[in-house]
Amino acid sequence: MPESSRDIILRRIRESLRQPTMAKSAPDFTAPLHPRATGDLAVAFAESFVRVGGQLYFCESEEHFYDQLFAYKKEKALEYLYVWEPELKKILHAGGLVFNQDETKFVAHADAGLTTCEALIARTGSLLVSAATSSGRRLSVYPDQHLVLARTSQVVADIGDALHNLQQKYGPEHLPSMISLTTGPSRTADIEKTLVLGAHGPRSLVLFLLDDETTPSAA
């Protein structure tokens, strides 16, 4: 009597169960999720940063940065630009740029804040910021516009590299009380799937990227 379809299926199941089961190797949880980035990391970061909605101004020198920031302030009619980090104040004073160097009228008139960052992450276009600087926790999140001055030497391939550098810089027992990844301007589409910028933080993220790997005076 020919086998029925049911008998054929059952026979195949029995035959498969007789086959020896190969032991599966344990996954390597230490292996990176993505292949290592290759090529020019600064270019990769710039592409990722713009893709997530950031505004990028490449600066060939500090003098070029002065011009770019002055033009940006004029274009956006920024009356109040808050800068709290001593090194940034020194740079802006040298360029003859006007800014607010303390918290006077900060809550009512925080148009924009200029800060530094800890690292630039090429894969995601993110900025790693922390509370270790004089900008603290507020200057990168409260103003409507978050402006950042960073250098090409701060670009790393991935988030893990940035966190490793942070540990090397501060030590595992003295890490900043706040470490945050900023990827593009603040946004949400929770209400009726309508994209809204500036819902939980700055409406725009602007990066002045200073080339310090080919310009000795930009140290």
C-alpha cells in the first residue's frame, strides 16, 4: 500500500530526529555589533550628523570660526548667546564676539547656548556631552538653540570608543554626574504622529567643527 501524505511527513520527522544534533557555539557578547568604521572618521561623522538634522559649519581656523559664528548670530538675530566655559569665553573674547558670560536673564532670554562636548561619534552623528564642564547640565538642553564648538580630533568611530575615552580622562571612580548622547535636535511625534522640534530640548543643534589636525594654531 502506498504511503499516505501523513505517513510520509511522519517518516521524515522520525528520520530527522535520528540525525545527530550539532552543538551550537556560544555567542561572543564582547564582539562589536557593527564592523569597525574605516576611512575618514571626520567625513563619516559629518555625513551622519547632517543626516540626523544637525547644522554643521566646518571651520578651517579659529579666525574662520569667528566669522562663521558672527554670521550665524546675525542671520538668526541672536541677542542672547550664553557661554559659561572659561576656555570658550577666552576664544570668543579673542574674536571680539559679544556673548552673555553669566546667568543674568538666562531663564527668560536663553536664545542660545554655546558649549563644548566630550566626543563626536562618527557612526551615529551624535555628540557626547557631560556635566563636567562649566556649562553644567542646563546649557546644552535649556536654550532654544544648542551651539557646540568641537574639534576634528574629538571624532571617534563608535559610542564605545567615546565612553572608553571618558573613563581614561576622568577615571572610573570620577565620571561626570551626567553623561548624555545628543543626536540631532530634540524631536517627538507622539501626538498624532506629527513631528515637533524642540519638544524636550533645543529646537536646533549647531556644530562648529574646527579642524585642529591640520591647523597648529587651533590647539
